[in-house]
Amino acid sequence: MNADQILTEIREANLSYLMLAQSLIRADREQALYRLGINEDTASMIALLTPAQMMKIAAGNTLLCKFRMDDELVWGLLTNHGQSAANDTTSRLHAAILMAGRHQEAA
């Protein structure tokens, strides 16, 4: 993949992310804050973006979204390394609880 293709992919991901974020915020603001890992101020700004503003923001060369799982424990819970399928639901629930707690700390 060359540099132009990467930039195109980033721009498409940014636009998709902004459209999804805006849709989530308008449908259920509290769930959106949790699912997106954003605060109330950011949600308010995203909710008010016009299509032209979203296109302009998305056109940058930096990916707007980021991974929220920044430690080995959460990654291990999500990927279930070395665990049976029976523990999958419990592991995902544990990871969701950890990420929800971190969302509350950041808010």
C-alpha cells in the first residue's frame, strides 16, 4: 500500500467515524459517550457539525479515532488468549467493565 492509498483510507475512516459518532450521539447521547469514549463537550461539538465541516475535518491526514484498550489486561480479555469459548462472554463483560470505569475517570 502506498502513501496515497493510506491517506485515502484514513480520510474514509475519519468520515465514517464522524458520521457514526454523530448518529450515535443523536440517537442515545449517554450510550454514545460510553461507546465512543468521549466527553460531553466533544459530543456537543460533533452533534452540531454540518456535512461540509465533517468533510473538512475528515480530509486531514491524522486518524481521528483511537484504540481505548491501551493495556495488556484489556487486550487479553478481548482476545481470550489461552481461554475456552465458554469464558468468552465473561471475559468480554470484564473488559467492558474496565473500559467503562476508565471512561468515567476521563470524564
